[in-house]
Amino acid sequence: MMSLIHDNPLRRKCSNPYKTLEEAGLKSGQKVLEIGCGPGFFTIPTAKSYLKQVSYMR
């Protein structure tokens, strides 16, 4: 049930992950650890906007 909420395209309309990351003060080159990233609501925008290298564990 939670996956329907987390992966819903309407969520991006109500909660813009790029704006949230900007408001958090994230700067290019910083290290970021996201635990329990699920479908990547913040992970993908973070990687596209701020990171030079992305590492992950399965």
C-alpha cells in the first residue's frame, strides 16, 4: 500500500523533491547517505543535481 503513495506521480506535483533538496541546503560535492530510499523519490533528483559519483549497495 505504501508503494502506491511513494511511487505516485501526483506526489511530485504536491512535493517537489528538487525544491526540498534546495531548501535543505545541499551543495554540489557533498556526501549524501539516504537510508531506505524506496523508489528513489529523493535519490534520483539528488544524483542528477548534486553528485559527481553515485554508489549504492544492494
